[in-house]
Amino acid sequence: MIKQSPSSTIVLFILLIVIVIGLSLLSDRIWGGKAEKLPKPDTLIIEKGMTITQFGQANAFPNQVLKTIFDLQTKSDLDNKLEKYGTSDQISMLVLKKLALASEHSSKNWIKILVKFVLWAFFLGIVYLIFNRRKITPQLRKWLLFAAVLIFGVGLGSDPSPMGTVKDAIHLYGTTGAIFPPRMIALTVFLVFVFLVNKYICAWGCQVGALQDLIFHINRTDKHKAVIGRQIKLPFVLTNTLRIAFLGLFTLVAFLWGFDIIEPIDPFKVFKPEHIVFTGGIFITLLLVAGLFIYRPWCHLFCPFGLVGWLIEKISRVRVSVDYETCIACQKCAAACPSTVMGAILRRDKKTIPDCFSCYTCRDVCPTGSIRFSRDKRTLPPAGHFEKR
Ligand code: SF4
Ligand code: SF4
């Protein structure tokens, strides 16, 4: 067992990043990268009286692509006049939409995606069962997080991810008006996870979420104190405002200019390192270093799924609740919680409850076993409960 010291923390942090980047490069090669997206034409040539064949020749679209775009049934449909499919603008939109959807299809490795979802269900199920039966030791926590990083990030890559489903759905719709059904199914599955068992998918399944969590815990002693510097809890009102503003900006830019502002700084590219650009490299480095001192900075400050998941968390069937009959108001749970959630749950002063990442720290430090993850409704602490001490 390595004794936690500032130097061992730095070594572990660097080692972790080297392992993640090194093995991800290898894994990408093994899976054989598929093209991210098919190239799309800058301008379309559409002339009056054109047939589909002539349109295809003018824009260098093979017959197979024309068949997909215009839903052609027989070869003779290639002689149809373009006008049959609408005005020039409508045809441009149709082409853009169909090409975008074909591009989405061709860029996916469906076997990898299927394997990933099966493993997610299996892994989250196992974690749920373990945690509901026993306390989590700091070592077990780190090994489980490391396993999640290795399986869902290094081994199975950056795509799909909970964050990517929200981001790419907005961007695709904003730029082409298209909705890619498999992505909507994936998003629904992620949200169903949150509905059923709270933010387990973020806590133990998301590749970047688990990586940040692991980094945070590398810089944490078993007594929940920072090894290097201080671990700070940013006020939720600040983090959530920034997160909402970031999603608003992302959506606006996608709809108005068709640009994806997350793409150059996407931290999920840590599992696809050959795609990291210079600015992205700086951003991701800063983010990961910040993760030593702030719990899940990407999730709290930027992630679109973090925001959507937080909303669904409000109706989740599983939640943290406190039994105030046995609670002795020591507030050890709030002190150990890596975020501001437990403090907000205890105060219940009508302020919004922040995201809970189902880390179980609060439950495990409670000396009276008063904290539960269950379907129990949260109750308010009796008046003056925390003033008694
Ligand atoms: S909030 Fe964090 S854990 Fe959840 S999808 Fe976003 S990056 Fe992943
Ligand atoms: S310590 Fe408890 S309240 Fe805080 S994030 Fe973890 S599970 Fe949620």
C-alpha cells in the first residue's frame, strides 16, 4: 500500500494520466478508428429542370447516396425531376439532413456501442449491489473508479458517453434539423438510469466522471482531508449558473453558426488523445489538475448531461435521505461529502439541492447509520435539530 504524501499523490496523478493516454492510443488502434464524420459538400449545385441523376453528377454523389437522400425505389426514379422534392432551399435542407444521418450511421462502431451498454448495465448493477450491502473502503472506491475508467474510457473509448448524447443531439439538430434515433435511445437509457438509481451512470459509469472522481480521491486521505493544498466546495449557485449559461451558449452557437464549442475542449478526448488540439490540451490539463482540488469540475461547471441529469435526479426513485430520529446532528456527513449536497440536504432551508453523485461517503461516515439510499421520502429536520449541539 502506498502511503499518501504530496509526492506520492503527484506521482500517482501523473501515472494515471500516462496510463489513460498511453492505453487509449493503443485501444484506438486495436478498435480501428472509424471516420468521425463523413465529409459534407460546402455548396450544393441545384439548377432548374435538373433530374436526380444530373444533380448527382453535378455534386459528385454516387447513386447509392442519391437513393438514400431521395428514398428512391427503382432505378428509373433517378430520372425524376428535382422539383418534385421541393424548392432549392427545401432540397438543400433535405440533402443536409440525410447526409448528416448517413454520416452518423457510418461513423459508429455498433458492436462497441452494444458491448458498452451491456457492460454499463452489468457494472452499475454490481456496484449497486455491493454498495447496498457493505461500506466502501477508500481503496475499494479507487479500484472501482479505476476499473470504470479502464473499461468505459480506455477500453471502449470516448463515444458514447452521457455527455456526448446531449451535446451531439443539440448540435446535430441545430445544424441540420436532423434527429438521430439511436442517440435519442441512448439518451433515454441514460436518463432511465438516473430515474431508477440516481446519478449512478455519472458516478460509476461515465468515463470522464469516474476519471475526475479518481483524481479527486488520489488527493484525499482516508479521513477525507486533502493531501496537497485544500479541496474546496464551490457554491452550487455559482457552478449551476455557469453550467446553465454554458449550455445556453453552446445551444445558441450551434443553432446560429453551426459550431460546436465543446468539440475543441472536449475532455472525453482524453480517451482519444490523437484528436486533442492545442487549446483542448491546455483546457483538459487544467481541468484534470483542478480535479485534485475541486470535486468533478467538468460535471459541476460545464457538462450538459450533468445539468439534465440533475433535473431528472429530482424525480429519481433512489435518493439520499436522513433519519432524524437517530441522527445526532454531528454533521460529519456534510463535512465528508465532496460537494455541497449533504450540507444542503441537512439544512433544507428551501435552497435547491445540488447534484448528488451517489458516492456513499456520507452514509459511510455516519456514526449512527442514519443515512440511507432508498425510495424513502426526504423529511425535514425537526426545528432546532442542528442547534442542539
Ligand atoms: S456530469 Fe460528469 S459524469 Fe455525468 S455525464 Fe457529465 S461528465 Fe460524465
Ligand atoms: S457524500 Fe452523500 S450527499 Fe454527498 S455526493 Fe456523496 S452520496 Fe451524495
